[in-house]
Amino acid sequence: MMLFSKKFGVSLVAFLAMCAVAMQPIMANANKAENSSVSKSVVQEATGEQSNDKTFRAANPSVTTDADINVDMLTQQLSESGTPVIKIGSTTQMLKYLANRKSFYMRNLLPIRISSVDNSKLKYFPNIQSQGELGSCTAWASVYYQMSYAVNKALNRNGKLEENTFSPSWVYNMVNDGENIGTYYSDVLAVLSEVGAVPSNMVAIDTTNDWQNIRDLHATKENFLEASKYKVSEFYNIDIKNRDYDTVITCNDDVDLDTIKKALVLGEVLSATTVSDNWQRQEIEPNKWNKDNDPYVGETIVTRCDGYYSGTHRITIVGFNDDIWVDINQNGCVEKGEKGAFKIANSWGTEFDNNGFIWMSYDALNRVSSVPSSENVNLDSYERELGLVDIIGFKVDVKEEDNDVFLNIDMATDNAGEVAVNILAKDRATGEVIGDYNPVPFIYSTTFQNIGVNAFDGTYNENAQGSFYIDLSNVVKGISKDNLENYDFEISISDSYEDASSLKVNNVKLYIKSTDTYIDTALTEKASLNWRSLLIKHGSVNEASLQDAYEPEAVG
């Protein structure tokens, strides 16, 4: 399943059994865990109110547990192997259970420590590539590496094949404001959760600073329907509190690293933010007191991020090794704060660092080093940035049957950045609002950035049509062709500014993917909008009207 170092001769099944015990109780609430010794490493603080559907709007998105990481898969594997799975319902119960040294797991599994994992060695992980001239690192980390790996693992596919990787360009162009700039991971997650990812053999990966290529939305029926098969269904933010405390990590088995390691041991890869301009690199050296270094001698490792904040870079964490040592204070001694590193996949190509990978010492995650200064290096003299923050993992949904009803909008404009779409769904019997949704990639749909001031194909051709297929399961959970008549919809399509650019709405229909059929709305002729809105009601009332600051005007 994965590569790992094993000590004390304990089997993987036995280790997974221990993980099952340790993982289940982490779903306790933050108030309980705050009073426990494990609170820093296992509790993530929610930054936004959770709803019954996916919420990806927080700047630092999170959920309250890492216990969901492949627990179903883990439980199935254990049950198939005949290993019992202990379910414990709270942090208090877990602590009491582990404190009972008569328990089977305490007696037999306490000494186990998985010392290294490298998920980039698995067949699911794609080849290292380069983002080239573009500020698209967030899309590379989350889409090309993390999403490709997660889907390939779910489907047992070979990640080295182009058709089994996902295009960062598909997502990047929806959240870059039409410019070659950096993007926000919360916006990228919004695209992955609501629209989905498209394979690289359908939307070619762009790495050059070509103004049309970085703005082209590739808005076709084929791309949107393919993307709907591959979505992020849930994500989690691992907060090790290194923003709150100067020195969080003090040794290679620090409990504050446990949640990250747990995810990696369970076969996940994670994306994270770093300050790559400030990386201070060293080579891993041989040491007679630490023979575990020998396989990695000569490889590059980041020991700290010096200097003040100077812009960020998004990378992918693929593994860890507790036994790698780097002489941070250059005194020739192996000290506990100098051992351990995360393996990182970068998007700068194979010519950088360790064939495109790089190690980052655990100590680099601290704002203040845990390693004492020496006569050779005064570690207190450096201004440091945090090595890794905003560590994100996610689950993927590859169940195609869940996405069957779409809203198809065909439209054209030379200023896509002015387009707003809103979909309101109501229960037809009661009139209760079921969903109120601003779909990606239009304005008001993401936290920070969306599409640019250009045509949908990246040019300034006002007649270049984009064909959008909006998954209505984002509005009404569980919607299908069989229950569609239970809902009324109000669809608003707007040109949000009064200027020389107009929005031409050529077609608005409902689309059923399973039968490849369309359902007409009340719009029977094209509508042209300039600082106006097209309102379409569909269901028990079917009508279309143009609206502005004055009176509505019937159309179609």
C-alpha cells in the first residue's frame, strides 16, 4: 500500500490497527481536547460556520478532525484481515483507554514508530513537472500533484500517464483574474469542489506567459461534464499552531507532528504554503553517529526560512523521514532538534534540488529554532518565517452517478469578469428556499479572485461563446431527473457594469447527463445585457424577464 520503515518487527496490519484506535477519538470537540496533551496536534479550529453542504469560503478552511482520513478504507482493510477495530467515542475515553496498560494495544503496540513514508514512490503519484513562467504554483500543488494522486489512488491508476493527471491550467485560469499572478488555495478548492478537475490530455498544461492561454476558460460541454466526475468532497486543515507559538517542534517524534505524519502514513499527500524565496539550503552530510543519513547524502534540505515575508509558494508534502539529520548549528554533533524532515514535491522541474523534490527539516517549521546556537552559527540572529503553514488535505468524490442534472448557459462577452450568475432553488410544495448559489467561476463565487476582463476563450472577441454546465447538485443535494419536478428555480444572469461590453445570453436550458437530453426554459430568444439582469423562472412558473434599475421587461 505504501513504503514505510518498520521497527520492532511489527506488521503493517498491526500498525493499522493501532491507527484505527488512535484515529477514531480525534473527532472529539475542541473544548475537550484543549485540556489534553494531544490538543495541539489533533484539533483544527473551524474558521467558518459549517453547513449541510460543502463550504469552501474561509481564507483558512478547516474541519474539526483529521479522523476522517481514509477511516472507511482502513476499517475495511482491517475487517478483511480479521483485525478487530476498536471504536472509541471521545478524547476522554481514548486517554483512559491508552492509560490502561493492561489493554492489548498498549501492551503490544506502544513501542511502534513508523519512521519514514514516501508516497511519491507509489504508482499514483505523477511525474515532476514545472510551472514554467506562470504564478500557478497553487494549482500545481493542489490539482496536478494532490488531486491527480488522490483520484489515481481511489481508482488504482498509474499516475505517470498524462491522461491520469489533472490540468492545473483548467483551474488556474478560473481564479487568476486573467493575469499571470499567484492565486489563493481557497479559490482553487472552490473550483475543485464545485466544478471539478479535467485531465491534462483534454486541457493542455500551459507554462508560458501567453496572455490568451492564461485567460482561456476552455468552456465546453465536454470539459465541464468530465470535470464533474472528479471533485473534492471534503478537506481538512492541519494546524500545528506554529503561528501561535515561536517554537512548536523540538524533536523528530514531537506529538505536534503526529497529525501530518498520520495523514502521510495513511497514504495521503498534502499541500502547504511556504516562503521559498527565503529557503536556506544545506546538503545532507554523512555522520558516523547517524548512519540513517547515508542513502540521502548530497541531497538538499531546507533548514530555515530566513528574512521577512516576501511572498509565498505552494508545495506538496509527499512523505517524511524521522532519521534524516542536518547539522543546523554546524557544530558536528547530532542533536534532537536537528533530526527529521518532510519530503516535498515542487513544481520547478526535475533540474532543481533533488530531481524536483526537496527535504524540509522539522525545525524549519518553527519561527524560533529549537536547536541551540553554537560558536559557528548564532541561530538567534536570524529573522525567520514559518517553513510550512496552511497544510491542506482532502478526499475526492469519483462517483459519476451523483452528478446528473446541470444548468447549461451558452453566452458570449468580451469582459467575462463582469458576469454574475445566481441560482435560487425552492421546494415546489412549500416554497422553502433549498439553495442559493453563485457558481464558480463567475463573480461573487470565490473568496478572492475569479476570471479576467476578456472573452471566455481568452481573446477580446465579443462573439466568442462559452458553454457552461453548472452542476445543480451544488444547489440541491441529491437532485436527479426523477425528483427534478420537486423544485422551482430562479436563475439570474447579469452584466454587472455599465460600459462598452455587453453580455449575450444565447441559451439557457437544463441538461440531464444520464439521458443526454435538454429541458427548455422560458428563454426562447437570445438576450443582450449591459448593466442588466436576465431572470428566468423555471418550474411551477415559467417566465423570463430583463431587469435593470427600473421596470422588468418580458423577453422570449
